[in-house]
Amino acid sequence: MIGVGESPGDKKADAANQQNACNQDLHRLVAGSVIDHGWIGLPLCRYRGWFSVSHGPRPYRFLRGHATYRLLLHLKPVFPVVCVNAVIDAGLFTNQARETASIDRLIDANLDRAREGLRVLEDWGRFVLERPDLVARSKDLRQRLGRLHQPRYKLARHTATDPATGLAHPAQLERGTGAEVVAANAGRVQEALRVLEEFGRRADPLLAQEAAAIRYLLYDLEVDLLRAHPGDEDRRQRLAQCHLYLITSPSPRLEELVRAALEAGVRLVQYRAKDSDAASAHPLNDRQRLAQARALRELCTAHGALFIVNDRIDLALAVDADGVHLGQDDLPPAVARRLLGHGRLLGRSTHAIEQLRQAVQDGCDYVGVGPVNATPTKPGREPVGLAYVAQAAAECPIPCFAIGGIDLGNLGAVLAAGARRVAVVRAITAVPDPRAASAALLEALARVDG
């Protein structure tokens, strides 16, 4: 109804003025909430429309006259569109929205923390350990998290408004070794993943599920990173250059014999001290085995030779051996590998081509092929002869050492069958001059290899 003295134009102008006044009041309420609660900044853009709030995965939009304010707050859908007054009156805008924004910031911070820590682990594996397998595992975990690092999380946080930005702890300065840095960052990633798992259950179930899965994978990755040492891959390169493999047997002159072989140029030695050996008139206890293994390990290190322990994984780890050699009746290679880690060498005795193929499939680094001849080292074991040596030489993709009663007298026949590497025991340990015997064997092998 038009009042006295009013025109239709006046009535329309009054309505517009009232609407503008209402919009200004609402604008002050919204802006006040933003300032009071420290929410993220509001980019201003031109748009015509009404004040409204959209719940769901899309941003809030507050439309005031010619301005659209976008608050990147992502509440679960409660209702599609409501009046701003109702939201403010119900306290949803200032409470639920604020908590949701805070959780988004929390998730963003922990995604950053986890991804940064994984990058530290990845670069350790790449530049220090030179282990492509560990690099690939670290990168996979980092990229899996990266795919779930949504823009909404990145836009919810700003370092200028983060009260914990730049905080440090004195313990960070106490990490004196690379292993300590790796352990600290693995722990950092695990803690961040736990936070993501807990808070993501409601806000982002997919992220929570993936964080839990990655956390368990990280436990194994951390162990493998800490067990690995710089130069682990160098062991395999050195193994590929070895053609003569000395395997010890019980002897009162053990160190003397091994030293002579090393001085002649042998670069691969296995410590073998079995109670079942014929020479073991007085079996050693574990303390004595440990002392012998440690002494031989030091000799091999001094001469740049690889040192392998027969059967005993515990003894190999105790003296930091380069690897372990397993028989067919010993622990399965998969179990041994899990205990040894990737960096150490794993050898396997084989007596038939099927066993050789299985050893390759199991990830062994080299195999023994034999016994070629009957030998007191393996009493009761039927010799396999030269046919298996030829078959192994033609098929085996990893270093294979013919073994079993091989000496200078029959070495030519073994080499003629295709062998390029041999393992010996008595040909060095049971001769008057082990240094000269070692040199002669190395020379014969070098002629064929050359």
C-alpha cells in the first residue's frame, strides 16, 4: 500500500534502502566472526545475490550486494541452503564451522609433516645407501599421501597465522649420525599418520584408511633403512668379480691359512665350523665360534675381501659379516632375507637344476653347484658330476660356484664343462703352502676368464 504523499518510486526506494541496511548488518556479523575467530582471508569478487550458506563439499558463499565472500570451510551436509541469520543464531557458523576449519588445518599440517619426513627417508636411500628398492618404497608412500592432499587442506592453513611455526626442540641438534636422522624422521611420519588416522575418520575416511595402511608399511621400511649401510650394493659388485671362493674347515692354523689365501688374492671367504665335520674332533662352542668369526672378519676387512658365515645368521649379524650361506636343510631364503636385510649377500647350496631355479626365484645372490666329486666335507652326499655344472653354467643368471673335491688336478675338466667360478676347501687348507695353492688356482681361473 502506498502512503499519503508517496509515489510508487518512493516505495521501491525505501525497500531497497531497507534491504541494503539489512545486508550491511549481516556483512558486519560475518566480518566480525571472521576477525574474532581468526579464519582465513576472504578474497573479494563482484557478484549480485543474497546472503546464503551452502553446506557440503563446496565452499561457503556469502553474497552481499555486489560482493561474494568465500570461506573455505567444509562442513558435512546438514541442510542445503539457509539464511545467514539462522546459521549465526544457531551458533553453527561460529562453532561447527570453526572446528571443521581447525581440523582442516590440522590435517594439512600432518600431511605436510608426513610427506616431508618420507622425502628425508627417500633421499637417504637414494644418495647415501644407493638402494633403488628403498627409494621406490619411500616414494610410493609419499605419493600415496600426496594424492589425498586436497586443495581444501592446503588453503585452510597459512604459516603467518600458525602459532607453532618455527618451533624447534634441542633434541633436533643431537642427531649426530645419518641413522639417527632416519629414525627421527620415520618416527615423525608415524606420529603424523596416527593423527591423520584419528581425525580423518570423521572428516575424510579415505585418508584415515590410507594413513593406517601406510603406517604399518612404514614400520618395515624403517627397519630396512636402518639395517642398510652405505655401499651395500657394492657387495654384489665385488661378488661378481670373485672367481675363487675359500670355505674354511676346523683347523688349529685357521687364521694363518686364511691370511695366506688373502695375501695371494682370494677375495671371498666363508667361515664354516660344523660339529658334523670329520675334522671336528673337539666341537667348538658358540663363544669360540664368535671369536674365530670375528678374527676372520677383521682379516677379510683388512684385505678388502667379502666374509660369509655358513648357516648361522645370528653369528653373521654379530660380526657384521657380508652375508650368509644356506644349505637345503637350513632356514628358507625368505626368512633369512627378512633377518639379514637386502644389503647382505645370501648364498644357497644346490644339487639339481630345480633347486638352482628356486634359489634364483627366492632372491639369492649366488649359488653353489655340486658336489662335483665325492668329498669328505659332505660325507654321504652323492656327487652330481659335470653334467649339472654345464647345465648351471648355461642357465644360471647369478654367480654360481662349482664345488666338491675341486683342486688343481681336476680344475681343467670343471672349467671345460663351463664353470667360471669354483669354491674349494682342502685345495687350500690341506696343502703345505696355502698361499702358493691359492695363487695357482687364481691364475688358472684368470686364464679362462680372460
